[in-house]
Amino acid sequence: MNYENKATISEFGLIGTDENVISANKFLSEKVHPDFYTELELFAKTDKGKDVLQFMGNGKYLQAKSYVGTIQTTSGILEILPKTVSKKELSDEEQKKQIKNSKQIFMKLLHLLYKLPNYKNIDTVNVERIRDLEIFEIFIFMFLEEVGVIIKKGIKSDYVAQEENLFYLKGKLLINEQIKRNSIHKERFYVQYDDYNQNRVENRLIKSTLKLLSNISRDFDNQRKIRQYFEHMNWIELSLNIDKDFSMVKTGRGMEHYKNALIWSKVFLKKESFSSFSGDTVAFAILYPMEKLFECFVEWWLETKYPHLQIEAQNGGYDFVRKEDNKTLFGVRPDFLIKKENEVICVADAKWKLIENDGDFSQSDFYQLFAYKHIFLKEQKENYKDDICELVRLKIYYPKIEKVFENPKIFQYFGEEGKIKIIPLDIETELLK
């Protein structure tokens, strides 16, 4: 594969084949080679590709939607970063710095998404290294960091069932196989026995991931680590049935240090990000909806700010409207139920939207909050004594926009019936401090 064609854009940024694409909108955009554009164009016409890229300017450009990650075609790489990257009168050097910061933010969001415990343990060396990597190489780097933990703490062994055709009886004789294989060779025994070794499913999956990445990674340090860790697993077999092996994974007592590496193994081997794609023109793609990543950020922020409260995220759905046969017609599912002593004291949603004026607020978002009030906050306790409430028990969290949307807003609905508080969160400051 030829990856000389490389483009980095932000959410809602454009790609095209002429210079005008750079100034066509306010988000980070980039000109690409016509062959590369054609491949991305074909991808955008697929059912899944339509969720990621849309046609703009009568087909002249492609615009990224709210997915972040990387798309590798047969001839190039497209990186899509969170829209924390802007284009506002920045020098080339300032823009490069902003792109690096955005990659760091993305990495930390993934740590929050997968609840990786080493989120706060990212040292300065690693941060600087990651900021200079392509997004796909960042994924590989994060996987290799977790494999390094396994190597350091020790590769686990277990009793593994083995089948062999031996000259002596060992373990259990498999009658059917014995008849099939040894009707002539009476001196042999086809047996099954347990052998204590490292060839357990978890190790096979990790080794298979290393094998896959050895053919994909283009980063020297990543390749060096892949070879190094591969040697540590020299006696372990590759997985012959990935789905079956994943179904047999154990991450209980004594296996906690495997959990994170296996999360990444699943991303690579099963292409199991929130949205992964492949096809004739797309060699590999790992993409995440930014809305979900922002929800993870808000959850972490709430837990950090209000450690004395219970933060319940996406706690199932609730009936809002039922039909005559008692089946649900419409349901509601708040992003967060905030409880104190098991009582709901606040309901909140997270919305990854750019709010530049009051007209950018969505009426449907406010309707949702109104429904939440009548389902979860039936009793009027607007004076509840806790700082999360601040006399307002319905909240929506949006990303902060410098000099545009920096301070909370309070809106009233139906006169004096209730209030909704709109709160901007500075994702960049919070994650990079």
C-alpha cells in the first residue's frame, strides 16, 4: 500500500482536489490527490460510509461528519480529529501544535471510553511521542503499552487441553479419533490431556494481534516493540478461530492486567470500534462517534467534580408514551441520572454541538429535559441542598467555545414551572491540564 497521500482534517472539515477547499469552511480542511479523493468518494457512497462523509458543493468536496479516527484506503490515509482543531488565523506552527493537542485529547477520550486505568499515568515522554504519530499508529502504540504491562507482570499460563497422536497412553483416549486415525497404526494412541503452558486463548489473541500489526504499522518504534513482544510469545500459537477464542477469554482474578490489551485486540482483530469499515477501496478504518466520546468525558467530569454523588450513565430506557396494548411507543433515555442517597436529584444530557448563539439550541433537546422532569423529578424540590442542583435540576452540557459560549445559561420553561441550565465544558483545558 502506498500511503504517501495523507490528509488531516477536523470534524466537519472538507477534503477536495483543488486549493479552494482550504478556505471553503471554518473547520480544518485539506486538499488531496485526485486518486485518493476518488477512493474516499467511493467509500462515501456506501451505506456505512454515508455516516462518516457527505458530499458538499455539488459533489466538489467531501465533508466529515461527527466521527473521529482514521480511514486507510489503498493509496492514502485520512485522519479526522475532534473539532477542537480550528482554522482561525493560525500560523502553520500554531496549527501543527493544535493538531498535536487534538490527538492528545483524542487519546485521552479513548482512555475514558474504555475506562483504561492508566489514563492519569501517561508520562511526558509518551505524550510527546503520541502527538507526533498518525492516529492509527496511536492506536497501535496504546495496544503495545498494554502488552508491555503483560510482559512486565508476567505472561499467564494455564492448563490447556491438547490432542495428540502418541506412542503411549496419556490422559483420555478419544475413541472416535482413535478408530479413524489408528485402525492400521495399533501402536499409537489418539489422546486428550491437559498441559500447563502459555498457549491459552488470551495469549493467542494478543500474539495474533501483534502478527496483524507487524504487517500494517509503519512507525519504526512501534515495529521494534512488535518484534520484541512477539519474541516473548515465541512458544504461543496464533489464534485459528478468533471469535471462538474471544468467547473463551477470562479476565478475572489474576488476569486483570490483560483486560486493556484484549480490548485493543478486539478493535484490531474484529475491527470492533464503535464503527469499523472495510471494502474494496478501504483497507482499514477505525472510527468513533464524537457524541459518545463527549458523553464519556462528561461522565468523567461529573465523577471528578461530585465524588460524593452517584453518577449513573445511560441507565437503560424508560417508558414515556404507551400504546393501548401497553407496549412502549416512545421511550426516554437520559445520559445521566445524578443521585444522592439513591434519590435522583438532577438529570442531565451531554450534547456534542457547537453553540454560537441561542438559535443553535435544539428544541428537541429541551423537550427531552421536560420529559425527564416529569418522569424522574416529579416532586418539586428545586431548593434541594447540594451544589449539583444550584436551584436547577435539569442540565445540558455542551462543549465550550472561546469568546462565544463560555458561561452557563439558564432558561425557564412554561413561565415559572421550571428551569434548564446550559453548561459549557472546556474539554481541551480539562484533558490537557
